[in-house]
Amino acid sequence: MNIGFKEDLTIEFKSDKNKLPDSDLVDAVVAFANTNGGDIYLGIEDDGEITGLHKSHQDITQLAAFIANKTVPPIAVRAEKSEDKQYLKISVPKSRSIVASSSGKIQRRRIKADGTPENVPMYPHEIASRLSDLSLLDYSSLCVPDAKYSDLDPVERERLRSIIRMNPQGEQNLLELDDEELDKALRLVADNNGQLTPTYCGMLLIGRADSLRRCVPTAEAAFQVMIGTNVVLNESFILPLLAAFEKMETYMNARNSEAEIEEGLFRISVPDYNKRAFREALVNAFSHRDYTMMGRVRVQMDNDGMTISNPGGFIEGVTIDNLLTVEPHGRNTALADAMKRIGLAERTGRGVDRIFEGSLLYGKPLPDYSESTDVMVKLFIPKSLPDPNFTKLISEEHRATGESLPINSLLVLNALKRSRRATVNELADFAHITVEKARITAERLVESGMLEPSGNGKGRCYTLSAKLYHADNNITGYIRQKGIDNVRYPEMVMQFAKENGGTITRGDVMELLHLTRSQAYNLLKKMVDDDKLDSKGTTRNAYYRLKE
């Protein structure tokens, strides 16, 4: 008999015909705990054939206790037998720390080139990477081995001061500090046996280029430009981050064309790529990358758009679905904090909001993180023309209120721009926010006149208001959109009546269309006037019948 599925990163089969050695079982548990958790099926061969449990593994309570005693820290597994008691499923949770066997072995799980899984030793640099993923280690705050204070570049430090001066978001009081005080304040150095030693944060931000190549060879970056299949630019370099930023921004700005949208006496310049969004994406790539892994931060521009990628997957707790709502936290805290204080990064830690805002403001397709993996974050920003009507609507609201629209409002407006009509639940799904937040956001936009509601309760729907259509004198489009209910509701009433023996009541209409009592009455009265229904019964017991 075969179990019917195969091994993968979270599933492993273990033969128990000749009693699986205790050490092999513990090693497998450790590997799962140090990766993503998973299930060990004891009593099954590699090909999925069920061959049965050894008699020494029949007591699942004793087995779970044994595993806890042989792992450090103890791992609490859940063991359960199959219905026919032929094999045992041992569920291993993902650990929030590094786990070892009591003999000192630390392993992890990975997928081989042929697609099959294996357990391999976890090496020191991988331990640091794992702790960093779990937000238990700030790699950027560690002292760089064999580095000296002289490895920091005075020219790069002056570049840092210049960035603070020019950026109103930078902490201007940092400029009052001398070099050593500045380095300490930004955690560019740390005390190491009585001597100031550069941290990875310091080396990455203001290290000498030759020292950076020697001490942090993983700090590589690349900028590529392709037109079709032709490579126009392909440059790799290891530079201090501030210099790398300027180099990449120069390359991008030279290729970032702009379109103009006229709005009365105003002209709105819309670039292919929002400059603030690009900077935030670059900050995220450098400050959240895994510097224990080989690889590079890469920016690639082509006909379809821009891709920004960096080694190291999303850290623990961050997924594609919660990017815009998860509590901000990063892999390299000292480095991210320094970038915020000098004014390069969003101080609230919500830089990803700015990345999405850069597209949402102009009605462009949203940034896409779907190609990210466990070992790489990849952001794709599509290249497309702006939506003139939508851009004018957002710009007009900004001028009227003097405030920028929150990210949730932009997401809701963008959802309705695409679907024209949506319920609160549909808006929540699109924006990846709670239903309550979606409701609050939609109602605020109703109050501001940017949305128009219809119906009540769970069936309450929202559409873009007349503002969007008037922005381009598209009154026909607005009337067409508003007319949907006038056609849809009577059709639904008629269909209900047909399925209900030819009759329908006011209560049926209220429940069917989520309308108020008076709205349901007015709709039915109009259908009677239009000779589609007959009114029957008394006022208290009134019902409506299809015209014969």
C-alpha cells in the first residue's frame, strides 16, 4: 500500500522496519524545527510504501517525551497514529530559535537540485542568517572581524553629513557632533576590547571601497538595462551604500521619462517610476538583505518595468499578503535605523507604503512581489501609462484638503477603478486589510465625496463618485455606472418572483437587495407603475404578483 503523496520541504518519510535509530529521528526533528516545520511519517519508505511501525515506537507519549529530552531547546512534537496503526505522523513546529540535538548537531532542511529534500548541517554563517530572519540577531550591529577604525572613509562620512543637510527628514542635530560622536550615535562603530571598531552598519555606509571588498564581500550591487534582448548597461560594483545609492539613482533618472497631464491651469508630471518609491525600494533592498549570503542587490530596467531584488527572503512574520499591514521590523536594525536618521528612509518604517503609493497615485498597476522566494525578495514595478482621470481625481483631492490620501484610501479607490463596484468584503480582500478597516475607509471616502454607496448591510456596494467622470467630462460614463442598479434590481425582483410561484413581498426585496423598508417599497411601487407587478392584499399583508 502506498500513502499517495511525496516528500517535500515539509514532509519526510522514515522507514521503521528495522527500527529507525534514535539519532536519525532526532536529527530529522531538528532539521524541520530549524526550517519551516513539517511532518515526519514514521513507518513509510522513501517511495511512499507503507511498511509499518517498529514495536518500540508504538507508545506515542513516550516517543514525544524522548524527542523533547533529546532536543535543545526541547521541541514539543505532536504524534498520532494512522487509522490502521500502520504508520506514525510526527508534526514538528517551526522553532523561534536555533535548535540542536542533545549531542550538539544543528541541521536544516533544503531542496536539492533534483527537487527532492535532504537534511544538511547548518554552518555558522547560516546560523547568523537564521537568527536574523527570526529578528533575534541584528547582524548589522556586529563588529566586523579584522576591521579597524581607519577602514571608515572620511570622504563617505562627509557625504553622509551632506545628505543630512540636504534632507529635511534627517536629524539636523547629528551635524553638531564630531566624527567619533557621529559614528557612535549612528552605531557605525562599537567598543571592542577598548577600541572603536567598525560595525557592519558602519562599513556598509561609509567604509572605504577597498576595505569593504575585503571585509564585506557580499555588499555587491548591480544595475542592468535591457532593451528587448539587448544588454544596454550591465555594471556590478562594491561601494559604500551612500555612494551606491547615488550611482543607481543617476542611472535610473537618466532613463526615467515623464508624461504630462493637463488639469486646468495645472500640469501634472508623471514619471515612469516614482522617484520616492524607487528610493524606498532601494533602501529596503539594502537594509533588509541578508549580508551573510552571497549575491547582490540588483536593479534591472527593461521594456516591461523595473525589477529590484536582494538576497534573503522575507523575515519571520512577513508575507506578500501582509506587507502593507504587518508591524514594521527589519533584518538589519542598526542599518535601517541609521538610514532613517540621516533621512534616506521613511522614519515610520512604512517604506513599503511609499512604494505602493508611487503607483497608486497615478492609477498604474500595483507593485508585484509574487516572484519572491525563501532566499530572495524580488519587487517588480510595471512600466505603464498613467490613468489621466484617476490622477486628476487624486490631485484635486490633495489640493482641496492639503493632505495626502492614506494608503488604504488609495487601495480602495484603485480597487473600484478596476472593478467599478465592490462590497466591503471585496475591498478588504483586495487591499489585504480587515473588513472593519475597509468599511471605515470606504465611508470616509463617501463623506469626502469620492465614493457613492448603494444598499445597506452586507450587500452595501460602493462606486466611484461623479468626480472621476466629471474630471474628463465623461458624464455618459457616470450615468451608465449609476444606471446599473436601475436595471439590475428590477431584474432580480422579477427572477425571485418567478422562482417563488410568481409572488414577492417587501420583506423579500429587503433581504434580497439589502435595501431599507422605504427603498424596497419605492422599488416595488415603481415596478407596479411600470406594469411589471400587481399589488395584492392589504397594507399590512401586501404582496406583489407578476403581471400575467
